[in-house]
Amino acid sequence: MNLDALYSELTLKTNAKLALVVLDGLGDLAIREQNNMTPLEAAVTPNLDALARDSAQGRMIPVAPGITPGSGPGHLGLFGYDPLEFQVGRGVIEALGLGMELKPGDVCARANFATLDSKGIVTDRRAGRIPTETCEKLCAMLSARVTKIGDTEVLIKAGKEHRFVVVFRGKDLEGPLTDADPNREGFVIPTVKPRDPENAKQRKMAQVIADFYKAAMPVISREKPANGFLMRGIAHQPHIPLFEDRYKLKPVALAVYPMYKGLAQLVGMKKIEGPQTIRELFERYLVEYDRFDFFFIHYKYTDKYGEDGNFAAKKKAIEDFDAVLPILLRKKPDVLAITGDHSTPCAAKGHSWHPQPVLLHSKLSGTDKLERFTETGANQGSLGVFKAKYLIRLMQANARMFDKFGA
Amino acid sequence: MNLDALYSELTLKTNAKLALVVLDGLGDLAIREQNNMTPLEAAVTPNLDALARDSAQGRMIPVAPGITPGSGPGHLGLFGYDPLEFQVGRGVIEALGLGMELKPGDVCARANFATLDSKGIVTDRRAGRIPTETCEKLCAMLSARVTKIGDTEVLIKAGKEHRFVVVFRGKDLEGPLTDADPNREGFVIPTVKPRDPENAKQRKMAQVIADFYKAAMPVISREKPANGFLMRGIAHQPHIPLFEDRYKLKPVALAVYPMYKGLAQLVGMKKIEGPQTIRELFERYLVEYDRFDFFFIHYKYTDKYGEDGNFAAKKKAIEDFDAVLPILLRKKPDVLAITGDHSTPCAAKGHSWHPQPVLLHSKLSGTDKLERFTETGANQGSLGVFKAKYLIRLMQANARMFDKFGA
């Protein structure tokens, strides 16, 4: 029997409030150079400690053993969608990261300006990393001159340095397509092709890209070093079952960065604009408490400093989080999960595959008799090591949202 | 999405050196009669202890909960091949155990001499457990008189006591077939049949076996008590994707016993001849360090003494191993895993289903803050309890051999 179907069948609507608090990239490694401590272990966290004494802990595998997820798969897993089943193209993720509002069916591409020689051969795939202002100027030129390809609307938005995103909005369009990128210098830009040659929508999309190149390339042909552009990860926004239908929970996203608001929107969460700090996010949670059942609250800095390999800053980011946690607890949710979307160990200076620690608190979580919330403590927790996609099911269970299975 | 396909897609070639050190049957049980200690816990292991302080630990399920594996499934799992998907016939395992060099497509059968009465009824399935020398003499007689069946080459090799192996090498042959063994005394030897009657290669193979019986039985008809023979586990060497293609690692097997060299060869590992002790295996590792990327190093005695139920000898075997471990560490591999292929508890006097402990050491393993490598410690490790087939994926991840999944 399909497990998701079983969960759906057993799901009961309740009045419970559930909060999923994500410290991005929270998980870390204890290594000798850090006195065998992780930032979470080294941080002073009186409020998390108090919570830990009445909570269950465990560790979560974001996707599969050894697989390091990007933010997309990391969050889809936390939202209960198997990241192997629901794959989101890189173009879509980039568009979300730039705060673009996508509609179902939109096809997105990551793009970057490049340098071509007189024969059209790519001589620099990043156009010498032009300044962001140049990129914005070029994107404005393209946006002004190329607004439509046939009946397909074209939306262009500049990113940092040489990067930008193109969104195609129209009828009967689908990805994924092959890349318009030779992936190394010394070759011409290849023509994109449907990944599935039998798919008529992919074939139409490939033609739209070809026509887009014809229209757009002349606009920047004199703008050396940015006299060309490459496109990758061309795919449409996938169909994802709505969060509210799937879990019988009315969800809201409280996040600062566009990427995470966008990922939440992909599954149909309501997006809230305004808050700029974790304190403001928690304060807004108090305001929105009665309007929603499920609160996704995202904190970025643990990941950011992990990526920098900055142990002290990651530790401090955790302490800053801990300091404002009591604001959330003023209206304590019935079920509270605190975790990461993956690990970002300082030693790795990037995302990793190491299972992230998770703390689950409710009247029915029990206590694992741990004095703190840490990676090493979580190893001994009652939740064990499990796939992240099950967290939301455990939260639902703790909210007594599942009927008994069988008599 | 198929997970193996995803792993392949994300795999990057690196210069990392990976070593998988297998103490056969390492896992054991702490029971009251042994002062609640396992041999690994009772052993004095200063070198493993030092490694454990900078390592991750966990326990591995060889095949599935409660399933006790033979050496074949145990090692295939460690090599990253799901033992339920890749099944190797007992005839093949026996042939490998006798050091026979198999070719793809070879059909192998376990055989043993038996006693038949004048009507052909089996009166002793083991021919009174004739001495090994008698078995060798009889096999030599058979080998001399039956070298071919039609265009199929026949290879016969004696094992211990009444046991021997027959390998059929020819065109269009396949297993599995039913057994030429009534499985109890008082019945005639049944005619073998294809497991799949639609399979022409199995039908041909069944005919070859029938013709082999016609040719071979007269050769030994006067050799009572060994005047007949039975054949079981008749199957061909399965197609297994090559280790090097699957993991982008150039592998070598360092083992003393033929069975383990043979299992490694099945997946395409290079076999090294010569070393006779674990010290010699580690010394050879140093010599071969630059020529390979993946080192499978096999130590037999933990299993042997577990099978004997000899706690003191198993403990001593672990201490002997520990004493020479520093030789391996002279050229420390980038990723080192130390584990068993299954448990062989002294209390069980045989293989068992209990998850074996595993230690994983790399710059990115982190430390679980455990002072020793033991079964009880491994229960608290960050790797949790996982299927053995994922170990190699974790090793690859620790070697940074996987690209990020999704953006």
C-alpha cells in the first residue's frame, strides 16, 4: 500500500498548532581542531536546553545515505515530499531565490553572460565576472527588447555578477531540456533539445529557446565581454500536491530570504512579507498564530557561517537564535520541531550529507532525558536516525492528527 | 528515481584512497556467561581505541532484519550491491571458495559423493563422510574420464571429505536448475529441471547435467561407499556491474582465503596473491597504495573462532589485528571503514543476523566522542543502524566523491 495514501486516509483535522523551525544548515561535525565540539555543542543555549529536557531527539537523513542536498531537496524533504520523487529544476530554484513569483507551468532557466569570439566560440563562460550593475543594465536591455516569443511571455531578472534568470510563461511548455552551455570554453553554444524527444511540449519549449536566442543575441552583440549568454537547468515548475490538501494543515512561511519563501510557495504555503530578523519572524508568528495551523520559520545564518567555515560566527548565530526563542514560546505551539534542512559543517565549508539533529516537543514527545539539544545527544534520542520526509508525519502524530490503523 | 542511478549521476572522480577493512564475523553478543561483554569489548585494542576517538560509528544490517547472510550476500552488501537483487548461487560460492577461476557464464554446482544401493536408491547422502584423500582420488578419476559433455567443458575440483564442485563452461548455458538430490535418504536421485521451463539455456543446461550423470556414474560405480553423487545449487555466475564502473574507484582485494578473493573478483576487483597473514596484507597495502583507489582487506579469524564458539580465541584474534593496525595507518587512507560482513556470535557458533558494528574515519567523519570501537558504543554512534549496502556510499561521500543533489 502507498504510504502517503495511508497517511492521508488516517488524517484527522484538529485545532493543533504545529511549528517547524529550521536553522538552515544546523548540523555540524565535532572535530579535533574544534576541541571535538560542534557549534551547537559549543553554544550557550539556555532556552534550547530547557526545551530539550522535555523533548525527543533524533537525526534525519535529508535524502539518502551520503547524498548532500541543495536547499530545494532539503526543504522539500522537511515539507514531507520525497526529494527523489519531487525534483525541482535549478532554473526554478534560482528564480525563487531572486524572489520571482512563479506560476504553475512556468519554465525557468539559470543563465549567465559569457564572452564569445567572432565565430561564436565561448571564450569565457562567466564574461570575466562582470559587476552586478553591468548585469542589471544588460538584463534591462534584454527585458526591454524581448518581451515575447510568439505567444510566450519572457521575464528576465538579474542576479549577482554574471548571473541572471529567464522565465518563460505560456501554453504547452515543459522542461527539462538539455543545456545551452558547452560546459567548458572553446566550443560554440549547443542548441537545446528536449530530454524526452517524444514530448511535444518539450519540443515546443526547445523551439522557444532557439527563437529567444535569435531575438536576444543581437541585443548584446556589442557588449563585450558580455556579448553572449548560456542557459542551464531549463525546467518547468513541477506539479506538487498542495501542502494544505496533503496534511489538512493551513500553512504559512515566515522567512527572510526569497529562496525559502519561494520553496514554501511551491507547496502552496502562504508567504508573509516584512520581517527581517529571527526576532521579527517570531514576533510575526505571535501575530499570525490564530490564522494558520502550520508555521514554517526559517533562520538563515547557521548555514551562511557554516559555508564560510566560521565556527565562532555559527556558534554566535545559534546563541542569537536561542536568545529570542522565548518570543516563540509565548504562544507555545502544540507541536514544535527544531532542526536544519541539512548539515553545513564548518569543516566542509558547504552543505553535507551528515544527518541533521532534530528536536521534537509536544505533550506526547516524552523526554529522552537529555540535558541539551546537540548532535551527540541526538544520536541517543528516541527518534533514532530517519529520513527527513517523515518529520512532518511525526509532527502530525504528535498533534494526534492520525486515526488508528486497523483495529 | 532509481537511487543507484542518482549516485552514479552525482559521482565525481577524485584522488582519494578508500580502505574497507573487514574483520569477518566481527559482531558478537554480550551475554551473562561472558560477563556481559563481547570479544570486541573484552579485547585490549589501543590502536582501534585511538582511531575511535576521531571516528563515527554505527551498526549495519547485512541484508534485512533477522536475515543471517552467508559470506556471499555479506560481502556483496559491503561492496554496495543489494544482496536481494544480486544473488550468487551456492555452486558459484563453493567454486570460489576452492579457488577456482570462474568466467562469466560458467555454471557451477556443489556436489558430494553418496552411497547408492543396487536400485539406485540413496542410502547415505554423504557416503559415510569419506576422507578428503579419497574424495581427491575420485575427483581425479572423474576429471580424467569426463572432460567434455558435447561442446561443454567440465571442471571438477575436490573439497573437504565428501564435497566437490563441478563447473560447466560452454555456450548458451544458464541456471538455476532444480537439485539432483532427493534431500533425504531412501529415494533415487531426481532428474534436474530448469527453474524456468521457458528458458532454452536452462533446458540445455539440464540436458548437459543428465549427460554428465550418464558419463560420470559408471566411472565410480564400484567405489562404494562413494558409488554415486548428488548436485545442488546449480547456477551460473550472475552478471554484476563492475565495481570500477559503478563507483569510479580502482579496486583491489587483499585477502588470504580463496572465497573472499573470489567474491571480490565477482565484482571485478583485482586479486593479489601472496600475503598469508593480516600483517602481510597490511604491508602489501603499503606497496600497492599508489596503484589502486579502493582497498578491500579481509581478516578471517574473527569469524573462524566465532564459529567455534571460542570467546578467548576471538578476543585474541581482535588483539592480533589491533597490534598490526599501525602498519596500515603508516599510509592512512583518506577514508577508512572497519567492520564485519556480519556477526558471528560465540553464543550462536555461527553467522547471525545481528547488525555488525562499523567505524568510519575520515576528515569529515567527525567524532562521536566514543572512547572505544565496540558494539555497545556503536549503538550510540552518529551513523545509526543502516543497511550495509550504503556503507560504500558513505565512504564515497566522505571522500567528497558526490556532487550536490539539486540547487
